Amino acid sequence: MTSVINLTPTSYIVLGLLEQAGRATPYELKALVAGSVGNLWSIPHSQLYAEPDRLARADYLNEARERSGRRRRSYTLTARGAAGLEQWRSQPTDILPELRDLALLKIFFGAEPSVVAQPQLAAHEAKLAEYRQIRKSVPAEQLSNGPVRALDAGIAHEREWVRYWRRLAEDPST
């Protein structure tokens, strides 16, 4: 009997990355997250190690274990996992993103804006430059795929943060 579980955003990250990669160990999933969705969704590494096993027990993933050595586990998507991922992708959402910004929290509680703004400006300028460099390396035939669309949202997001922090750095009274 297949167990019924609630699928979480972490579940869908694992399912989606396995759809793209074909097969991966939890360690490889961690590397895939770092180079992709980790820029738009924070996920503790411990969840990336636990979630594949949970999904395998519920028949969303197949598990294979090495017979010798470190006996690492690798995972692939099952038909149930592919269907669950497709169903999730097809459902629109009106949920707004969560904002957890330590610098804004400090400003909210009275930190001097000019002190907080300079390092934030530098950090957001660096992230914007990183995203733009990645965007330049995208082949023309991939410009309309999902990861590039998410990257474009990241660029727009960082552009706005740069504007905000620059304005605050230049005139903290605004």
C-alpha cells in the first residue's frame, strides 16, 4: 500500500530537480539546489537529505543503493512523482513571497539607515552582477525556459533592491 503524505515546497524541489537530472543522490541534490533554485528558495540541507527517503516511502521516487563502498542512495522519479509534479505545476498560486530581510528588520527597529544601507547596496549590486553574468551565458534557444524566466525575476528583484538601498545610502531621510 502506498502511503499518503503531504507534499511540501521541498518535496516539489526534489521532484523537479530529479525530473531535470534523471537520477541524483541527496548530496547531488544539494549541489543542484545551490546552482539553481537556492537563489530563490531557501532550503536547509538536512531537508534535502531526509526528503528523498520520505518521497520514496510514498512511491514518488525510486531508490537505488550502492552494493558496496559508502552504499550511497540515489533516487529517480516514479510515474506517481511525475504526475504529482505536473499537477502541482498546473495549479496557479496567489501566495505572495515571504520576506525575511535582516537589514530591513534593523531599520524597522531604529538602526541608522546610512550604516545599514552601504553593505546592503554592495551585496545587492554583487548579486545583480552575478545574475546578469549568468543571463549573458544563456544560449538563445533557452531564453524562454523556466529557469531563465526565474532568473529574469531575480534580476528585476535585485535591480529594485539596488535602487532602494542606493536611495537610502544617498539620503537616509527618504
